[in-house]
Amino acid sequence: MTESNSFQRKPLGDRTNELDSFIISKNVEGSEVEFDVKFGPGPLGIEFQPENCDIGCRVLRLHELFGQEAEVQADARSLVRPGDCMKSVDGQQVRDISFADIVNILRGRCQSIRTVRFIRTVANKLMESPKKEIAPKKLLPGLEASVMVDRVLATREALRKAKAERRTRRQLRRALDQAQKMSEEASISLSSSQTSPSKSNEV
């Protein structure tokens, strides 16, 4: 078996889901990247669908594989996501051929290693402006001092009015008490004058 046809799997500890080391190219904006995935012999366990009007090929979903097949394709499948578009198979461009022909190409090479190049559209986080948290407005030092003075003056005025109201209530209560006392004294005086004996005219 020649070196080009051999397929050596990575140890379990060396598997990675990071795509950076597999990227071949990206467009200027960085929103679209191309990357190569090397599949081992056997089924891929990937369901494809036409990219556009039965032309081209796009990943629809990944199905679960079992046993040796799952181990062989584990590294490759970890890089593929639904929505990835297939660009080429072993260097053969497939974006402009029919979906049926692409499926036949993959099936015809199922017993050998296949290098598939995908195109993925990614969110361009670098172009997105970060959301700024709205900080509470800060007053200028002079304005802040003026606001504080106004608050102190308003508090003092409220206290002054409260004291004045309490003083007024005390004065009114005192006046009522005095009026009641005078009324009681007048009532006692009237009662005494009515009960005292009258002077006799006899000599």
C-alpha cells in the first residue's frame, strides 16, 4: 500500500474540532472559508442535498455511525457542519455539476480515501460593532455641586414648613385649651351667683 493511499487515524487524544488548521483560504471579508476534509474508506454517514436547483451539493445532516466506521470517520466528521457546501472531491470541481453525479462520484470512491473541499459561510464577528453598555450619566463637578445644594435647600424648606405646621397646631391647641378653660370658669361663676342667698329687706 502506497503512502498516498494509506489512512492513519489520529489517537483519540489528538482529535480536535478546531477548523483553523484545515482552512485553505478565506474571502476578503472573512465571512466565507474553504477547508479540506480527508475521509477514510467506507460510508461518510452524511446526508447531502442539492445546493441550487439540482446543481452542487450541500450538507443536510450527519447520521450516526457505529463500530469501525464511526472510528474511521470520527476526525473528518467532527469538522463538517450542516450547511457546508461541497466544492471539490479529490480536486475535481463539483459545484457546477448535477447532484446525482456528485453522489455517484462519492459512491464510486467509497473504498478509498477522499479529500473533500467544503465552503462554509461564517458570521463575521470582526465586522460587527461590539455592543456598548450604556453607562449612567455623570454630572459635571460644578453641576453636581449645584444639584446637591438645591437638594439641601429643598430639604431645609420642607423641614421649615413641617415645623411651622407643628407650631401652628400647638398654638391652635393652646388657644382651644384657653378658650375651654375660660368657658368652664364662666360657667362656674354663673352657677355660684345663682346659688348664693339674697340679702333681706327686713330691719
